[in-house]
Amino acid sequence: MSAPNKSYDPVEVEALKPEEIARMRDEALAAIAAAGDLQALHEVKVAQTGGTSPLALANREIGALPPQAKAEAGKRVGQARGQVSQALKKRQEELEAERDARVLVEEAVDVTLPYDRARAGARHPLTTLSERIEDIFVAMGYEVAEGPEVESEWLNFDALNLSPDHPARTTHDTFFVENAATGTEQSGVVLRTHTSPVQIRTMLDREPPLYVVCPGRVYRTDELDATHTPVFSQVELLAIDEGLTMADLKGTLDHMVRALFGEGMQTRLRPNYFPFTEPSAEMDMVCYVCRGASVGDPERPCRTCSSEGWIELGGCGMVNPRVLVSCGVDPEKYSGFAFGFGIERMLMFRHNVEDMRDMVEGDVRFTRPFGMEI
């Protein structure tokens, strides 16, 4: 049986030779000194102290040595690694001090600047968008009509063929004005739920032909969240003349979306029901982001239209003859079409606004990027 190799010299292991350990240490110290910023220093730290660094690999060789040789080799490698760690710590403190000094200079605030300078303001984007829509229809020959926000139930509901038991007339959708004498909501007065009463007032006050666009603020008992608000803006249009058809309505809508979203935009009409129009339809416009290219293509999903290719914009249709009769217009002679949509929803489409609450909270950081467009 052979005796232990007590004369084994760890210097014979290449990675544990004193000159090799010194070379690895010096290379690590040079890399640390050359690091110009904290990111570069981090990369040096990973390369020189990580599990695959030269000194770490040399440290692994110690485990294969006989017991009497491990102490000397471990001391040699340990001293080298300790020097590298101290150099890293010192260099990090130097670089952090340089960074802090640079930040104090680059981000300094001149407190001697005038304090009363007026910052550039901005018009609210809902106002500018409403005026842009008005301009589109005025250029087509329409007039802008306005009306009160506190309306009678007859103008807001009855004249529009909304029956007394229609769900929209309940307190779930409508704000009723309290009767001061009785303290009840049986006053016959409401906060208008749409701008359609302006259309009724126009038909009552004027003789056809009529071409009006009706912007304004409306009220419904919705909760304020990312996509709903109890007070919002709406634009409706009304055209009353001889011989108007759904084709005229479709052409008007096509022109509107092209003027707002650019050439090449298309619309489509889907049958629907509204008491004040017959026939009625929901109007969709082709997605202004993907232009329908995402439909059936899993490689090109579209978040805006959920890869459906179309975006719902609003309701429209030919004015119901009952509405014409209630306003004193002869349905045998005249026909008309109407359309309505929310300006907030249009703003979300055109400018990728994700939360409707940003429009009503009054934070200038929301309105300022839209500028002073006039």
C-alpha cells in the first residue's frame, strides 16, 4: 500500500501557480480601474467575480489538492480575490460620487429665474374636436343649432316617439329635476339625455328644408369610469328635405369619417332599432389603425378593433314619420335622416386616449399636449 504524496507541490497545478494567480488578479484590477461608469463596473464585476471568472475557476482547483496543500493555495487565491473585491468597492464609491456630482450640475434649478412667467395654455381637446366636426358639416351646408340643457320631458322623450314606459325615461338613465312645490320628480323637466331636443325645437321653429348639426353637453346616470361619464358631449345632425334617402345618409357619414380620419376610410350600416328613426342602423367605420388587415390574421392582431376590422361609432337612420308629425312636418312630402355620436368616444379613437376620466379631471398635463389649435 503506497503512502500519501506529502511532497505534492500545488505550484505544479497551472491555475494555482503564484505568477498565474498574480496575472489574473492584475487583469481584474486593470478592468476595474478602466470602468468608466456604474454599468460598465457591473459588467466587470460579473466577469471578474462571477462563477466563471478566472479566480473562481482557480478556487475550484483547490478542492482536488491533498489536505496539506490546500491551506497555502487557498491563502494565495483568497488574498487575490479579496484585493479584487476591495478594488470593486472603492471604484463603485468613486463612480457613485462622480454620478451624484454630475446630477447636481445637470439637474440644477435656477431659483433666480422669474417666478411669474405665464405658461402656455391649451384649449380642451373636446372643444377643438367639437368645433372641427362643426366645421366639417358647415362646409357641407349645415347650420349649427343649440338648445337648453334643462328640457321638458315632451321635447326630450315624447316628441321623439319614446313611450311613457320606455326604459330610458326611468331614473336609471335620466336625471329628473325636482318639483320645488311638491319635492318630487314629477316636474316634467329633465336634464337632456341627448341633443335630439334641439332637432325637435328646430323643426318646430322653422320650415323645411333643414340641415342642422347639434353639439352640446348631455347627462345620463352613468358611473364615472374609463369608458363612461355622467356628463358628456354629443353631436347630432338632422337633415329634412324632399327626397332624402338612406343613400344620402351613407354618403354624409362617409364624408365625415374621411374628413376626421383621412382618405380611404369606409363605413357600414348594421340594422338596429331606435324609436325616433325608421329604418335605423348602427354605423361602423373601418378600423383606422389596421384598416381591416388584422381580420383573420393571428400574426397581426389589432388592439384598437380587437381584430374585428370595424369600430362602432353611433346610431343613425331615417327620421320616423311619427317624429315628423309631432313637429308639424308633412311626412308625405318630406323625409329626413339623423345621426348622433359622443365626442369623447371620437376623441378616444382619434388620439388613443385610454381613460375617459382624463378628459374631465381638469389636469393641464392632459390638455397641454393638444396645443392651442384654433
